[in-house]
Amino acid sequence: VNHPSHPALLSALRAALGPSHVIDEGDKSAWERDWRKRWNGKALAVVRPASAAEVAATVRLCAQHGVSIVPQGGNTGLVGGGVPDDSGTQVLLSLGRMNRVRGIDRANLTMTVDAGCVLQALQQAADDAGLLFPLSLAAEGSCTIGGNLATNAGGTQVLRYGNARELCLGLEVVTAQGEVWDGLSGLRKDNTGYDLRDLFIGSEGTLGIITGATLKLFPRPAASLTALATCGSLQQCVALLGLAQGRLGAGLTGFEVMNEFSLGLVRQHFPQLQQPLPASPWTALMEYADTDGEANARTRFEGLLESALEAGLIDDAAVAESLAQSASMWHLRESIPLAQSEEGLNVKHDIALPVSAIPAFCERTDAALQAAFPGIRLVNFGHLGDGNLHYNVQCPPGADAREFLARHEPAVNHIVYDAVQALAGSFSAEHGVGVLKRDELVERKSPVAVGMMRAIKSALDPSGLLNPGRVL
Ligand SMILES: Cc1cc2nc3c(=O)[nH]c(=O)nc-3n(C[C@H](O)[C@H](O)[C@H](O)COP(=O)(O)OP(=O)(O)OC[C@H]3O[C@@H](n4cnc5c(N)ncnc54)[C@H](O)[C@@H]3O)c2cc1C
């Protein structure tokens, strides 16, 4: 018979992993509270295995005791998927100790790593080998590759290199039965049955625990340039994107947009950050990488901006003169989520639409939201090149943000997601479903799709041991 605190399970876990790696007392809030401070869970224990074998042992022990498991990497997820519920009955499995680069194969352009490696450390490891691992996002100093793969993270380089899914060739996964599946392949071609790797990528810890990955590397570009440009409308940003794609081809690695309000929040909360261009309805951030070197890159990039000025697509532009200037341009963009959280809670959306539909979406949805909630503020920014906007809704000035969310979040979501659906978009482009968007999934995906998802979940995890209540 299981005592509510499962002493038998805890002592078996201590015997398997070492006593200091099973934490059931003291302050566990770093693991129990999410990055947005929206979900405050309570774990039976935090368990920190050091290898795939220890993860497998943890899963088998938890299965024997009927205790469910929430996998966690860097705890930077934004949909409540990586923190335990508040029942005090779930084991939080942190991959943080699994942080070894297992090997780099230069000729094959691959790197095999533990799932708990922090993304920035992997970028550095690739760089140290004279190569590039292009996955890049504002949380890169804390998020882990296991979390990136579990959420199929996107980031700022998707336009050129794809999502985390496209950057992964092989996986090692611990199944809900506590077996280790070694799928660490470095092959770029392998048509031998169902693609299990792609099933686990984006499954948010509900189908298996990712313990290792083989990742794609790329030659480092000879030069990389960043520019900011101001546009009078979103339509002009879309036209600028088209011009840039035509002129720069695959060299265009990033194309982001930020509305005036989002850069205003950065000015307000981080006044020390330089904003090189005057305030404008929209600011585009572009990155161009060239294999021929800096002089060529500058000629092509500046040529594009001159054409855009002549065509009336942009009002003003600034090309970074140094790596430091380039970094500070990206820093502006990446400070928006932090400036928003300084401003207070907001209703976050992470939507995808065909790029062509984005101006119409914003025009209609801005108007519908203003009509329903006068004074509402829109923190609209994102990866326009990928058709992905973080279309976030902040309460009117002076209103209580928490109360606004408690009262109006469902109605706000309804307006936004109905408009997304009408234009054949997605209610979650990057962040995943987690707890936050579980109801949307059932409501807005086709019943056929939801039925297949449920069948996969019950085939791989029949007892509902892994991250129950997430995604489905
Ligand atoms: C400032 C900021 C900026 C961000 N920018 C972007 C962005 O540009 N693009 C983007 O896509 N996302 C972005 N995100 C969200 C993004 O999902 C995460 O940053 C990242 O991918 C999650 O990694 P993590 O290690 O922190 O995962 P966690 O938060 O720990 O977990 C996320 C989910 O994955 C599961 N999980 C974690 N590790 C494993 C594992 N090893 N095996 C199985 N399941 C696992 C968890 O159970 C949870 O469901 C941002 C977040 C922040 C805070």
C-alpha cells in the first residue's frame, strides 16, 4: 500500500541514483514554478539522474509505484508543460545533470549530445569545432536541447535552418516502460519504417523522455550582418520580406518584426538599451549570412536596403557596423518577452499563419479586440519570415493585469483563435500545447487528428505515466 509520500519509492530512487539526487524536502521552487510564474506546482520529489540508464531506472520505479513523471530541462517553457501539478504526487525528473557533448563528427557534420545540455553550451561546442549549430532563441542561456526537441522549438534562424525537428537526425529516448531506445543515428536518409524520432519531437514529454540527440551542424558563414529597418505598415514588412528573399536567397537567415508598442516597452523597462532608429509603427530586424566574406555581404545587404528605400517599403535603416552592434540589435528583440513580464501578466499567443495572411489577420483582430476591450495594448512581434507572431494582449493601462486575465482570457483567446482558424493558421506555432492550450487542441484540431494522437499516446504510454494532462 502506498503512503501518500511514497517512502518506499523515494528510498528505492535514492538507492538507484544516490541520496543527494532525490530531493523531497526544502525549497524546490526553482523546479516547481514555471518561467512565467503562472503555474506553481508541488512535486513529490525532484529526481536528477545522470544517465539514460538512471532515467530508465527512475521510470521503472515510478511505474511500479503508479507515480507519474514530469520531465524538465531548463524550465523555460511557456505553456505550463514542464512543472508538476499541485497534487504533490508527481516526480519531477530534471535532466540538468545530463550535460555532456558525447562527440562531434566533423566529416558527417553532426554532434551527439546529452539531452540536458544547455543550448548555448551546444552553440559554443559547435563554434569551438569551427562549425555552426544554428538553433537560437532568447532562452538559450537556460533552455536545454531535450526541451527544445520536446517542444520542437523554433527561434530566430528557422527561415534558413528550420525548427529543432529539422536540426535533429537521431534520438535516444527512455520509453514509458523504462526501456532505452537508441535511435542516435547520424543518417540523413533512412526510410526503414515509421519515423519514431519525429514522433517524440514535439511530444512535450508525453510519449517518452529524450536523453540524447544527434544534431546537424553547418559550416560557419564567413560573415553575418544584422540590420534594422522601419516600416509604416505590416503590409510593407511583408513586401520587404519578399524583396529580401528574392535578393538574398538562402543568405537571409532571420527576419523578425516588432510593433511600436513592444519596442516602447523595452524603452520603458530597459532604458539603457540603445534603439538606433526612431519609433515607427513597425521595425524589422534582418540577418544575412554570406559564405564570401564581409565586403560582399555589405554590398549585397546595403543594396537590398537601398532598393527597399527607393521602393518606399522602408523609411529608415541601420546596418550594424560591428558584432557588438549586431548583438545589441538582437538584444532589443530578445528583451521584449522580459519587458512584457516587467509590465505584468498578459494573454500570450504564439500563432502561425501563411505570411500572406498576416496583415489581414492583424487588421481584423486588432479591431475586434479593441471593440471588445477598449484601451487594450498589443505586444505584437515575432518571426515574420516563418509566418509566426507572438500576438500578446496586455490589459488597458492602469488595469489590474491578473484580474484582467482571470476575467477575460477565454474571451480574448476566442477572438484571436477564431481569426487564426478562419485564415488557416495554427494556435501554437512554437511554444506547444502544455496545459495552457490543451482545450484548444481538442476544440480546434480535427477529431480525426485528435483520435490518432490519443491512439499513439495510449499505445506508447498505456498507464498515462508520462506528463499526464499535458497536450491531450
Ligand atoms: C525568453 C524566452 C524566449 C523564448 N523564445 C522561444 C522561441 O523563440 N522559440 C521557441 O520555440 N520557444 C521559445 N521559448 C519557449 C521554448 O519552448 C523554450 O525556451 C525551450 O524550447 C524549452 O526548453 P527547456 O529545456 O527550458 O524545456 P522545459 O521548459 O523544461 O520543458 C518544456 C517541455 O518539454 C518537456 N521536456 C523537457 N525536457 C524533456 C526531455 N528531455 N524529454 C522529454 N520531454 C522534455 C517538458 O515536460 C515540457 O513539457 C522561449 C522561452 C523564453 C522564456
